[in-house]
Amino acid sequence: MKIRKGWYALFTFPLMFIFFVVVIIPFAIGIGFSFVEWDGLAKHAMSFVGFDNYLRVFTDARFLQSAGRTTVYTLISVVFVNVVGLIFALIVTTKLKTANIARTMLFVPYLIGGLILGYIWKSVFSEFFLSIDWGNWLTDKTKAMIAMIVVTTWQMAGYVMIVYITGIMAIPDDVLEAANVDGASFLRTLFSVKFPLLMPSFTICLFLTLSNCFKVYDVNIALTGAGPNYQSEMFSLNIYNEIFDLSNFGYGQAKAIIFFLIIAVITMIQVSITKKREVAM
Amino acid sequence: MKKRTIALIIAMTMAFGCITGCGNTAPASQPTENKAEVSETKTPEAAPEESSDDFGKLVIFQSKTEIMDKLNKCAEDFTDETGIEVEVWETSGDKYFTDLKTDLSTEAGPTLFSLAPGSESVEMADYLEDVSDLSFIDKVSAGMVDEVNGKKVGIPYTLEGFGLVYNADLVDVSTINSTDALVSFLEKAKADGINGLGFSQEDYFLIMHVLNTPFAIQDDPDDYLSKVLSGDVRMIDNDAFKEFGKFMEAVRANCKNPADITYDNNCGDFATGKTAMIHQGNWCYSMFADYDVNFNMGITALPLLGNNKVAVSVPAAWYINTDADEASKKSAKKFLEWLYTSETGKNYLMAEFGFVPVVEGMTSESLDPISASVADVAAKGDTIPWSMANWPAGISTSLAPIVMQFYVSDMTGEELVNQLNDAFVSANK
Amino acid sequence: MKSVKTSKVFANIALMIFCLLYLFPIYLILTNSFKSRSEMYENMVALPSKLSLKYYESALGKMNFAISIKNSLILTLVSIAILVILCSMTAWMFVRSKNKLSGALFGILVATMLIPFQTIMMPLMQEMNWIGNHVGVKMTDTIPGLVFMYIGFGAGMGVFLYHGFISSIPVSLEEAAIIDGCNTWRVFWKIVFPMLKPTTMTVIILDVIWIWNDYLLPSLTLKAKANRTIPISTAKFFGQYTISWNEAMAALVVTIIPVAIFYLACQKYIIKGVAAGAVKG
């Protein structure tokens, strides 16, 4: 379809302009800042240090640990969130009478903002657990990690469920009927018919959950506050602490840029893999 | 049907958008766009006696969340009396210092703000206005005006003191006058089934306040601190710290693990008689209001090396932003004058905020029992300082994890002191 | 026959029980909004002794509820309206003119979804203040300025979702309209946009929840009391050392209700829209 340049500009320029000003320019400024050493206060001096900040990353044990930790947390959470979300979606698209109510109830967690959600779960995992003698989970580094995964799953499963519901409902009935007529069992239908057709949904959900988990911040700071002893500090929190607690603005920015590159690479890989397996209808 | 509803929603939002868009024009216009309820009574243009050219808008941003509501009212009263427009920004505690630095750094900072005198005010030295021309500056109690780089810059809010807040029914503090006595009390308390001494998990309550005592009881705290930071001396060689190590071991053996206790619950435990003493300060008194407290309480010192002095200091002070325009700075100074010398202002400080008087001639009838004790010993000079105010900024985040680890492992008191020592030295780099 | 029925009844009951347990934290939120601090201290999970609304009163009062909700509403509705319009326009244009520029811009938009906010937080604030001081348009501490920023941040996700959906719409309908004499503008608004309903609803729901609950960005830009949004007002109850749980929970309940109602209202649209789309195949 041929479209004249005028229309093209009219349709795309407003959004791109705003986007440029709000996201691209600060990002570029941020890159600039990653080459200096500064404590963030305008009146205090800034000194140019070139790539020092980037090299420093390799010797920063705390950052490397938090990188590893975030990766583990993300991988596990992505699996849980998507599996749980998909199961919810499958249940909720059956013809059970309570399916509609269930769908609403299961989505409710997503309506609660991240910070407050973190605080509420924090009191569940610490005070409540203490009162039933399960011990304070947040003082043990493995259990704190499990807590993060549980809260993330709780919050995001409903959201992912919605996307899957849309995907499931878009599967034409005739395809399912054909499979039924051919005598396919429930599981067979699930894996050989539904999944391939759900690939676009998988692409979107995996992409969104991967990026959201990598970027996790609200829940991290409210639930565990990076405790115990920074053993549950994820990427975003590490960068935030670097910039604000330790007043290393330039170094923090460098870490943020690296962080972004890592996420970009991983998600691009993910998208290209799942896109290849998408089956067009 | 659906199309129409969507169109309707969009139309409504466009309408909203227009209304707000038209309401807020470019900043070239006067500050009238600011709909702060404060200027209900007097708009800046219509200001009477004082011409508002002299006094600019005053923006206050401070850290004490407990007084926020009353501060808003206070600002309204100030505007009623003087016609100067005041805007009070909100904060949510934790992020205060971060938010403040961001604001000051982007040339959009508040006129009047608070800081903890010490490493915070030193870090922000370039942003602090000289306030020695305030009329009551000489009446402020000795040593309480914050001086940085030779300039007088900080007006103290109040006094705060911390130590062992005790339940007189559960403990006889006249017997707790040495580390050994304290340790035996803790052991006895454990045998009796109560928590002898409760700490809570927040950085300051967990370790900062506790570690303050051994530093503060040195002959020359400042000098000792700088020697520790430079690595010239090791804390473990000092008697005060040796006792500190012993004390911490006793706490671990006989008391509930602080990592499991929040400030809320620590106060709750104390108020309900489950904990005999908490390591806290006069600010915590308001936490007891929700409980039926039926015992007498007081505050006493942590008796390392026989210390009997509570640690008292100025926790926060008012500072003026030196980058603000002259007119606003004038307003800020006028506000401080009004707050500390006028009857209405002083009433706010004493009765409403519950502050301890720090200026000669100010007295308070409304101090709670703990604050009254603090004011008492402060007046007598029978106190130890807050050495922690001079520790490297942000060090609490390095110390807390070490202590948390201590409580769940078999780290010895000596190892604890050494690890804390190392944290100080590396924070100094 | 009977065994199928009872197993269905059983399934319904099981599902409902699961959903109720799943929403355990919501139970905590509700009950604790009625308890006094000492009651909560005694037992976190017990039902409140009396259902007094006093914490709701004090919470709403301290939050300046009327002002906060007005600001939140305006911010959310205006941002989303503009986002829906601009993102759909931009995405459609990208899909229909498959040139390198479109591909590149689309890629950049999607890639920036991965940028954690902390990375550009400080530079963004500096840029906004610079614009305020040198270009004369006040961006900070104003709702319109914040709307501008939300459009920038929401662009990536919006275009991403629309792009995916539009790709699956056959061009034939639009080409027919062009032959009939419609210009590009009319083709989009009369033919394409109505077909985008499901995606529009998805974008609206996700963005409403995001913007309504967002704390970090407004907390950085909005200062004046008259400009506060609900999350900022709610943060008041989360002090540095102590949380006023009863008021905080009351505030939270009040915050969730509008979003929940909105979500319930929109649910029907999604289902209808998706069902209509599925029938078309």
C-alpha cells in the first residue's frame, strides 16, 4: 500500500517526538554520564574517567553477584509466571460456571502497585510466618529469593493469564473440533495443537516477563530491601544504591548501560527463537 | 454502541485535557498557577502591608514525617500573619535525603530544608546559606547551631536522646551500672521468660545507636574517630569496644534476634511488658499511645565502661538553600524568626511538634516523660554526643549486614568488632 | 450423567476455594484496615473486633483524597487517551509502510521497553528542569508535564502491542476503501481503528493499572500539595521506621476500588471483542 510521506510524518511524528524527548535524550545523556566520576550534586566536581567505570564492573563482586542472582531469579520466575498463568488461562476458558469469577479474582493481584504489594508480603513472610513458627523467611538468603519469586508470580500470573486467554480464544473452534474428531487426547491437543497456535502469545508473554523480571525494583526494595546482607539485591536495586547510597553517579550509570545491553541481548535472542516457531493462521 | 462509548470516553478525556491544559500556562506567569490551599486567604498580588516583591515564595521540604500535618497548619498560620506564600513538600521518610539531593542538583530545590548536622551537612556545604544574621542566633543553646566551613548554617529543631528505655516494673536501673551488671540482668531476664533488651531490625536501631556509645565515651571522640578511619588504631584494642563485643555476645545469647523484630513490634513488646528495655530514644514515646501502658518508664545509659550518660544531640536542623533567589531566602529567614521568636511559632514548636526547647527562654509544658528526662540531662550537660553523625555517609548500609550475620552465626564479639572496623576503614576511602 | 454433574460441581467448588486462598493477602489488607495498631500487634490474621471506619476517615483526610483522586484521574485518563491514539496511528503506519526507517524506529521503540527507569531517572529530571528554565515550558510539578512523560514511556509498549495485532489484519479492507476514494486519514479512523478494539482495550487496561499505581516518576516531579497523585499520598503512611498499617491499608482499599471497577467494566469489552474476532477467524 503506497502512502505519501506527508501522511507518514503526520501519523508517526507526534509520538516519536515525545518519545525522543522523554526516553532517547535522557538515555544519551546517561551514556555521557557513564564516562565521568561524579557524586550527583551539581556543585561538586565531575571528572572524566573514560572507560574506567566500565572496567570497574568486572571487579565489583557485589554487582556480579547481583547480576547472577537476577538472572537466576528471572529464569525461575519467568517459568513459574508463564506456567501458572497458562494453567489459569486454560482453567478459566473452560465452561465451568465459576470460570468468569475466577478470572476476575485471579487478576486482582496485578491491580495492586508494586511497592505496597511488597510491603504486604513482607509482613506475611516475616511477622506472619514467625507467628506460625515457620520462621522469618526474609533473613535467609535462599528463602528470601523464594519469597521474591512467589511474590512476582502472584503479582504477574494474572496479567500473563489475560494475554493467554486472548490467544486461546483466538484458536478457531474448527481446528479443535478436527483434533477431537481425530481422537486426540486432552494432553495431545494441548501440546500439538494449542501450543503452536499460542506461539505469538508466548512470544509476547516471555518478552514481557523477561524484561519485567530483569528490571524488578519495587518488589525488591519493599519485600527484602536487598537483605539479608545484600543477598537478595537485584540489578536495579544495585544500580539505584550505587547512585544514591554510595553517591557514585557515573559508575551507577555505567552499570545501568551494561544492564540495558544485557537485557537487550537476551530478549532479542528470546524473541527470535519464539518468532521462528510461530505458526500463522 | 461500542464505538459511541469509546468516542464518548475519548471526548471526555479530551475535555479534561483541555481544562488542565488551559489551567496551567507557561511559567512566565506568576506563581498564581499554584493552587496550594495556603494562598486561599491571601493571593500574592493582593498581599497587604509587606510588598511581596521583597519576600519570595517559600518552599519547605523537610524530613520529619511525624510533624507534617502540623507543619502544614503552621505554614498556613504564618501566611495568615505575614502574607508570604508558603509551599510545603511531602516526603516519605526513607528517600528524603536522596530526593533532596536530586532537587538541589536540578536547580529546582526547596528554600528551606532539613539535614542531620554532621556528615550530611558537610556533604551539602556548598548549598548552605549563612544564617548568622538571625536575631535569635545567640540565644540558641551552646554548641547547637551547626557550623560548616566556619559559617553558621543550621538552626536546630529539637533535642533527641537515646539509650536504654526501661520499664521500671521489670528492671531496677540503679543496679545496671556496668556491662557485667547488664549481662547478668539479661541472663536473669531470659530465665524469667522476658526479653531483657529489645533491638529492632532497622539500621539505626540495630547498630548505629548502639555503636555510638563506645565511640562517644572516648576521651576525644572526634580524634579517635579519625584515627579509626585512617587505620591508625584498631577498635579491638580499645576497652570500650572490648566491652561492646562482650555485650553483643550476651545480647545474642539471651535476647530475641533483632532481625525478626520491626520497630513497630519492638515498641509493642515493650508497651505490653514482654520486653524489659529497648534501645531507643524519646521519639518512640508516640508509639505507645495505642497501647494501655500501665508502668513507669524512663531512659538510662548503656553502661559500657560504667557510662551513665545518655547520648543527646540535635538530630536535624533547618538549613537555607543558598541557590534560591534572594526574595525567597528572605522569606525563609523570616519564617525561622517567626517560628523561634513569635508566640504562635513557639507554640507550634513546643506544644504541637513536641520538640525539646533549644533556645534560651523557651520552655515546654508538653514534654513526654522520656523527652523531659532528655531535656533535663541536656540542660545539665550530662550527656555524650552523637559520634555517629560524623561517620562516613551511608555507612549504616555496610554495618547492618555484618551485625545481622553476627546474630545468626557464631562470630565472636572480637570478630564482630574487627569486621565493623574494616567497614569504617573502607567507607573512608 | 450424574457423575459428570457432581464432578463439575466439585470442580467449581475447588476452583473457588483455590481463588479465595490465592487472595489471602487481600484478606489481610481488608481486615487490617479496621484494626488499631495494638490489635494488629496482637494478631495479624484475626478478624477485627469492630468494623469502625475511623481509619478510612483519617486516611482519606491525610491523603487529601479529593485532590489526589482528581489528579490521578486526570493524569491517567488523559495519558491513556493520547497514548491510544498516537500509538495506534504510529504502529499502523509502521506496519503499512514496510521501509527500513519504520523497522528501525520500531526496533528502537521496543528496545527501550527494556531500559530500567533508574537509568534515565536523573538525566530525565535534569532535562525537564533545563526545558523549564531555558525553553519556558514548565515540565516539572505539573500534571501536563507528567502526561508528556508518560506518553514517552508508554510509547514502546503501546506500539509493540498494536504492531503485533495490526500485522494480522489483511490489507484488503483498507485497499478497498482507498479504491472507494477514502484518504489515508479516513481509512485509518473509519476502517482500521474500530478493528483494533481488543488491542485498544488491552493497552488501556495495562496502562491504566501502570499509571494509576506508579509512584517513582510522580514522586520525582510532583511537589506541590495540589498536584499529588494517589500513590504519593499513600506513601505518607509508610514512614521510615514505622508503617501506619491501618491507614495504609484503608488507603490501599480505596485506591484499588476505582481500578477494579474499571477492570470489571472493561472485561466484557475484551471478551466480546475477542469473541467477535475469533468468529471472523
